[in-house]
Amino acid sequence: MTPIRHNSSPAGADNDAVLDAVRDCVLAVGVRRTTLTDVARRAGLSRMTLYRRWPDVRSLVGDLMTREWIAVATGAIPGRRPGMSGRDVITEGLVAAVRAFDAHPLFRKILDVDPELLLPYVLDRRGASQEALLELLADALREGHTDGSVRAGHAERQARSVLLIVQSFTLSLRTMTDEDDPELASEAFLGELRDILERTLTP
């Protein structure tokens, strides 16, 4: 599986400090009430330094979401165990990713306060984090093709189809759950997601 590489240069470290600052601002007051002045103050930089890299708060938040969502997705990839198939890696990793997104403070804050930020990536275009996840998925699917655990098919098309399924669970899970009923609680739906993925991918 191809790793997602992050910039470890000094400039990358500076960017991380800025993204940490905008994350803190968004968690505190939401995107619409966050200003570049607030971010600059938290990051210990001048506002003009930020303007040279990002024209507005939304572009900053876009980079923040890319960093955070890729970290969630890659962090959910299970460690290899003896006898673990390519299909196991995909199903376990994707179910774990949906669970992790549901618990992620920034993701929950954006869904609660600024959900319109996510709409372009659902209705209009793919974002950088989606492209990274598609790359990971396609690599894992090819491994599954090789070991015979995933039905033969066009890896990129399969990856996009699987992502469509997983996105719906990630974005809309809480609209369908009833945590007072164990049969309709989020973990029960994650079990359904696992079954859907297994049935979709099994040869």
C-alpha cells in the first residue's frame, strides 16, 4: 500500500503550527466566526504572513480538513496480522475510519456548525483527502485482487464505488441511529457497513 507522505520540512512544520491554530479557533467558535487575525495571534505570526500563504479563512480550513481527514483515514488502517487478506484490511480499515470520524472533534464541529463546508466535496468535486483515500483504497484493492480475497474488477472504479458507500455512512450515520435501541445504535450500523463491504468485495 502506497504511504501518504507529509511534508516534514521547516515550512511544513510552520504550516502545521498555523493549521493547529486554525483548528483551535474552529473548535472554539466555528468557521464563520474565525478570522485570520485570530489565527495569526494563536500561531504567533503576523496577519500579512498568513495572507501570503492563504487568501482567506476558508482556504486555511480546506488545508486543515485535508490534513485531519488524511490522518484519520491512514490512522484507521489496521496493522497486518498473519492470515489477514487484502479484503480484511479494507473492511476493518473503513469501518474503523467511520468510527473515528464520528468521534473526531473537528469533524463533529463542522457537521454541527458549518456543514456547508463539506457540500462541495459531496456534490461538486473531489477534495485532496478524497483523492488520497482513493489512492489508498485502489492499492488495497489491487492487493486483494492479487491474493484472491477481492473480486476482480477495475480498481479505481471499485475504489470510487466503495468511497461513495463509506461517505454516506460517515456523513449521515447520526441521522439514522437511535442510541437508546441497541439494534439501531451506531455500532449496529457499523456492523451493517462491514457486511455491505464484505458482500461488495467478496469474489
